Amino acid sequence: MAFGTSGHRGSSFESSFNELHVLSISQAICEYRRQQNIDGPLFMGFDTHALSAPAFASALEVLAANGVEVMVSAGNEYTPTPAVSHAILIYNRGRETGLADGIVITPSHNPPDSGGFKYNPPNGGPADTDVTKWIESRANDLLRSGAGAINRVGFARRGVPPPPTLTTTWKATW
């Protein structure tokens, strides 16, 4: 799995974007957050690509298992990268601790047959190459290890509500 501008992109038709990729990247981001002491909420957005909803659900299972507070748009509105970036900046304004970061699933600049997973650090912008290299390396280690190395909680277990549809809110608003 390879990262480009702040994230990973691939096609499920070519086995370069699948659930194990999403799970591995999500776990790597959780570990990166711990390493960097990023302990505020994670703002998560998604767009209209076909792979967005299933990737969103899988990522939430990993984030929940790792104790990450996740914020999604009220009404499960589609949330492009600039909306997530803006939410991070507004939340972090004036803070020195408890900083937020974010994930955008399948950023809308991707072609229709591609899925994507993009990380935005607390500065709200695209992750620098040092960040993406760390996440990419760890995600590839996890990918080689298989799903057993990934913390994941199913929604049916632990009483966690199911992932949102486009008409319900799962977590919080910004």
C-alpha cells in the first residue's frame, strides 16, 4: 500500500483499496495519534463514492476499539476535505492540548473507481510526508500481519450504534 498526498488511494477492482487496507490505515492512525499525544476528537468525513460508506463503518470500528472520540457531520451530510479541515482548525483554535485531527474517506478528487483514505493532522492541512511515511509503513506492517493485529470492535458488540446512514447521526456535530 502506498500513500500520496496525505493519504492512500486505490481501486477495489485491482485489490489496492479494500477493507483490510482501511482497517490497517485506521489502526496506524490510532497508533500515530498516541505517539504524538493527539488526544482530542477526530473529525471524520466521507463523500459520495461507492466505497465511502463501508470504509466509514470499518474505520469507526477501529477508532472505537482504540477509544478515539469521533465527530461526524450532523445528518451524515457528505463532508469534503475542506469541511473537515475547517472543523479541525476551529476546534484547535487557542488550544495547546487536546488537539483534534481528521480523516476524510474517499476524497472527492479521486476517480469513480478509486477509494481513498486521507489523514489531516492538527494543523488541518494535508499530512506532511514524514507523517504519511510513518502511517504508510505501520499500515503495511499491519497489512502483512493480518487483521489479528488490529484493534476492532463490531457494532453489534458492546452496544455501539450501527454506522450512520445518510439520514441518521451517529456521534456528534461540528
